[in-house]
Amino acid sequence: MSRGARPASAGSANALELRGVSRLFGALAALSDITLSVQPGERRAVLGSNGAGKTTLFNCITGDFAPSSGIIRFFGEDVTAFPPYERIRRGLRRTYQISSLFAGLPVLDNVYLACRGVSRNRYSLLRPRRDDALVHAAEGLIDAVHLTAVKDQLVGELAYGQQRQLEIALALSGAPRFILFDEPAAGLSPTERRDLVHILTGLPAHIGYIIIEHDMDVALRVVESVTMMHNGRIFKEGRPDEIEADPEVQDLYLGGGHG
Amino acid sequence: MATLETRSPSIDAGARIGLREAIARQGTAFWIVAALLLVMPLIATPFWLVQIIAYAIILGMIALSLMFLAGYGGIVSLVQMTVAAFAGYLVAILGDSAITQISLKWPWWATVPVAVVLASLFGVLSGALSVRTEGIYTIMITLAIASAFYYLSLQNYTIFNGFSGFNGILPPVFLGVDWGGDVAFYYLTLGSAALAYAAVIYVSRAPFGLALQGTRDNPRRMAALGFNVTAHRIAAYGFAAVIAAFAGVLLVWYQRQISPGTAGVGPVVDILIIAVVGGLSRPIGPFIGALVYVLLRTFSLDLLELVGLDGKRFQLLIGLGFLVIVLVSPDGLIGIAERVKGRYRRGREARTAEMGGPGGQP
Ligand SMILES: Nc1ncnc2c1ncn2[C@@H]1O[C@H](COP(=O)(O)OP(=O)(O)OP(=O)(O)O)[C@@H](O)[C@H]1O
Ligand SMILES: [Mg+2]
């Protein structure tokens, strides 16, 4: 697939565009008829109660699960039938709600793998040299999430919060164009939350993202638009202040005392 | 495969150590074994040198190719012995043998590379066929490929010469050395195995090997990092097949003949046994497993007769040994050695701590 073959409209196309995306698990419609567009550089929160289908939405966008129906475009290109790695190589990134790391490898190797995965020479039989650019890139990412002190430790030995930070570092590797964060703040300490907000607001302006987050203090501070989900459907979209003020939303979600 | 976690130092450590430091980091055991292997021709009889040690090294190399796949990739392939046998057959078919109506009599320097390349392609193809399966299904598919090759070689007379196969295959003479001589052949196998061993260790910490360990531990995340897990596994089959193919060339020079039995179901499974008994977590494991296997095969007959049993039961002894080792240690002999070492070290630390002597700090 030649990179030049990308549609000429890529500059004006939506970063992400979903048309009628549904996903069934047996009889359960985890997603039904989701239509959504996100502009390049746009930052959006997806909110909704447990089981609303937020993570399933991410899984369909990255290709972890194929949607049962519907079309997904990434910067204008129809990626619906692409395997996950093809989408990642085009600049999509994600974090997992439940940390999905390489527990038997040190922190540096985890991040190095992430940098390798979106570079050429994934099959290189040569060990990196002392001045390897990707090792430097990996060290930079580790520094950004404050893990430099533990960079040689096995990931399985890290504290929970540190593993969550590492999840974020993996999603920032290479040249991301759009990132999906699945509850990145869950289980973080107040300081770590502040660091997270700092990282998110500090991302270059051209990098857009969707963040799933139950903590409104985090979610509404780092986005310009909000999508509310319930039972696999989108039921409201708007600016953070509109959503916060919406009585229906307050009923269903904010005041609902959800777990 | 969770118990078989194969750990390597970080990519960074790999980058920062040069050859000299890598050598300096080896323990005394490594140097004793290396020195012993180097002077072996001075102390061992030709029988020990070739029939025991060189043979064990060759089988160890084939098992090493399986260790690479299983230890780093979580892929249990039963096709490695078949790759080796195919390379051996190609040496006989393309080169010289007593079956003059088939053998093409190419010189060794043309035969060996072509044999290795074709056998490696066969390994890649087997990988492509089986790589989408996991666990027991991989074992079944690779076993099916191995059996198919066995029956092909048994029933085809125009290329494989059927049941009788090829004999009269001699190691080459070059650089003024007859590599079929006991000492020369020993050093040839030792040198090849050392190269294969070093290559596996080196690659395990190179991006390719590191990513392979990633596909073993978390294939879904690897795909979400941009890796094509299927292609990566097929490439791993290719790397392993190159090692197995070289070992196959040595094997046919060692046996000086090759026939369907070389890659029958028995030998195919024996490679798995060797690798598992030795231990899949480190590249040295397969060589230890192979040595134990060859010793048992060679001497269990005498041993059994010594205690008044039928010498033909040596397979039983091997089977029992296999059972005991796997039951005692999920990581084979390596695992046992490591536990003994750990206990010894702890015991010594406890004693120094008790005596309140120096060096008692953790
Ligand atoms: N792999 C799966 N197999 C079967 N059902 C699934 C699977 N993944 C999700 N589901 C179901 O789909 C629905 C949506 O799940 P999803 O994980 O997308 O919710 P969520 O909005 O991310 O919830 P949470 O806030 O708890 O993370 C749930 O009812 C869940 O049980
Ligand atoms: Mg979720």
C-alpha cells in the first residue's frame, strides 16, 4: 500500500468517521448504529455508564473487534476491513482500560517495542546501537510519564499507577495522529491525575483524541466536545458545559450514583 | 506457555554491551565448559568425541531451533527435525552419494547453500501453514507435515530413493582438511553450534527477538502497537529453520547416510523431548537435553543389562527419565540446576548471616 495513494482529501477529511457501526455479542447489541465524526486535532470525551459500549466502540475503531456492520474511516480512508496493525501504522493509537503490557519485559523494552512497531525494520536482527534513535525516543516517552527511575525494572513489578502511566507512554510512540484513551485516570493518585491532565493538554495541537473517563474533573477539563452513550447508542453530543447543564444527562449519569 | 517465560536483559543493556563485555560477563561455568570442549580431542576417545559429543551437539542444534520458537515465540513446532532431514536429503541428492543414478555430484560449496536455503523455505512454508493455530493445534499440524514428509520420502523413489535412502555421503575436503576426520568433524560441529548458539542469544535481544517475545506474551497488544503478529511468527519459523537446516547438513555428514527413518515420527518427537528435558527457557537447555538423550541411548543398554533387564528397553528408560524430569521441573534440567544453585546460594547467605560475617548484606 503506497502512502501516496491516500485520498487527496486527507487534509480536509475527518480524523475519524463512523457510519452506522454496530457490534453484536450474540443477542446483545453492545453498539447499535453509531454515527460519529471527529475532526483532526479535536479532543472529545465519551461518557456513559458501565456497559454502555464505550470500550467496544474503541475496539471497533482499532480493529481489535470487527464491527458487525457499518463503516469506519480514518482520515478519509476506509479502514473497516484493515487489521489493527494497519490502522496503528497510519497513526491511530490506543490505551487499554485493563493494562495490557509485557509483564516479563523491562519498562524500556515495552516502550521500545511500541516505537519499533510503528517504524520500519520491525524484523531487524541487529541490536540497536548506543545512539539508536528509537532507544532515545523510548527514553523520552518514559521521561514524559515520569518512569525514568524504574526504566530497567520488569513491568510486572511496577505499582498499578506506574503501569497505567506506561500504558499512556505506549500510546504516544511514533507519530500519532489520533489516540483513544480508555479510562486512563482510573486508579491514579491525585498527583498522577494532575500529571495526566498535563500530558493530555500538552499534546501537540494536531493530535486529536477520544477519552473515556468516569472522572468528570479530568474528562471535562481536557476536551472540547462530549459524546454521551447509553445502551450501545449515542444519546447526546455537545460542549462540556452544555453536557454538564443538561438535565437528562444529570438524571441518567451524573446524578445517577453509578458505580 | 506462561511458565516458560524467557527473560533477556533489556534492549538497552543489549545495546550497551560490546562483545568484550559480553565475554567478560560469562560465569566460570561457561569458561570451564568452553575450555573443556576446546581441548576435548586431547582427552576423549574418537568414539566419545564423535558418537557422543558431536552427535549430541548436532541434535542440540536442531532442538535449539525448537527452543527459539517455543521459548521466545510460544510456538511448539514438530517440524524442526523434518527441516533438518530435508536439508540432509538435499545434500545427498545435489551432492555425491553411493546412489549415483540420483545424486547430481555438485561440489559442496554449491550443495550446502542450496540445501540450507531450500530447507529453510520449507520451514517458512510449514510455519505459514501452521502459524494461525495455537498450542495443541500447532503441534498437530506440524506433526502432520512431518508425517507427510516421512511418507513422501518413503514412497518416492525418483528423488528420495524410497526406503533405502542414500548412503556413502561424505563430509567434504577443503582448506586442505578432511572434515570427515574425527577431530576435524568435531571442531566443525562445535564451531557451527557455537555460532548458532550465539546467534540465538544475540537475536533474542534484537528487535526481532524482542518482538517475538511480545507476540508470545500479548499478541493482541502487539497488533495494537503496529506489529503483524502472523508475519512475525512466520519469520521466526524461517530463522529457526536456518539453524535446523545447517544442523541437518551436519547430521547427514555425521551419519554418512540418510533414509526416511531419520525424520520418522520417533526422531521428530525426540527433538521435542530433548528440548523440553533440557529446558526451553535458555538456549543452553537443548544441548544439555541432547547430551543426556545421547548418553541414555548409548549406555542404557549396558545399564539395563547390568541390572538384569532386557537391553532393548532403553526407550522405556528414556520415557521414564522424561516423565520424571517434566514432573519434577516444568523447566527441564535447566530449571533443576537453577533451583539447586538458588538453594545453595541461599544456604550460604543464611550461614554467613548467622555468623555475622562480612558479605552478609542482601
Ligand atoms: N468480548 C465480549 N464478549 C461478550 N460481551 C461483551 C464483550 N465485550 C463487551 N461485552 C458486553 O458489551 C457491553 C458493552 O461493554 P463495554 O466494555 O463496551 O462497556 P463500557 O462502556 O466500556 O463499560 P465500562 O464503563 O464498564 O468499561 C457490556 O454489556 C459487555 O458485557
Ligand atoms: Mg470500558
